[in-house]
Amino acid sequence: INTSIWGRELSCYTQQNRRWENLPLIAFGPGAQSYSPGFAFRNVSDLKRYMDLINSGKPALDKYTTLAADEEYYREAVSMISFAMLDKAGFKDRYGKSIKDRFSYLIKTLIELGYMEENESSIYLTPRGLHRSNMISMFFYSDRIKRKLVDHFYTAHASQMKALRSVGLTENANLN
């Protein structure tokens, strides 16, 4: 499947196109991520555990998330930005409000920094922004998800620092 961005043809995986278009997707295999409006699923990542669950007739789900209506808005914004372009009219048709209703300052700032550009029909990542698409798309998460990410990163960082201190691999024993 090909798609065109800035007049260039890009080859994309089918699941990326389905995610980009916010269509249901059932994925198979360890760590695979599925989606249905209102729900997101992820299979267990460990191959042996995945196979044991499948062979016993049980679902091989690791995580299951119910998405509130407003989370769908943010989820699609993140998906579209992750894959380089957001169709402004399509987004407004689907959610009844413009992406700029919620993110005008962020979009303006990303454009000023050279990570995004905008035309009459879309907001899209520049070549510079494409190199940072995963990071940039995280700015479009809901505040609830951003708090979870911050908590996760802080906890992971604190655990790593504690482990480094325990074996004397930090310069400062009080470093957090």
C-alpha cells in the first residue's frame, strides 16, 4: 500500500494505514496491538506464554484498555501525527471540533520550531519532524495519559538510579 506525502510515494504496512484511518484492527502474535473503537488491546509479548495461552484456548491478552469518547479524539490525533499527517476536515467531521480547538498553541509552536507545517487541508510533519515523530506525537495525548507517561518515566528513572547507586556506578550517591 502506498501513500503520498509531499509528492513522494511512501510504502506503508497495512496495519499502519488502518491505524492512520482509525479503523478496527485485529492483530495476531506476541506483542501485537489491536484496536476497535472504544477499546485497545495488546497481546502478551513472551512467545512461550503466548503459545501456552493460545493452545489452552484462552485469550493471549496482556492489556485491555477501554477508551472514553474524548480519548478517541486524542488517540486519533496521536495516530495521525505519528504517521506524519492529520487531515483537518476529516478530523473535524469525525469529532465535531477542529484539532486546533485543543492544540492551537502546540501546533503553532511546532510550526515555529520547524517540526510541522500546515496547509489548507492538513497539518503535517516536516522532514525534521519526521525524525522525531514518536516524541512529537506524545504531545497530543490527553493530560491523563501524559500523567501516566510521566509517572512511568519517573518510576523507571528512579529504579535505574537506585540500581546504579547500589553497585557504585554513579558519581553522587544522592543523585536521583
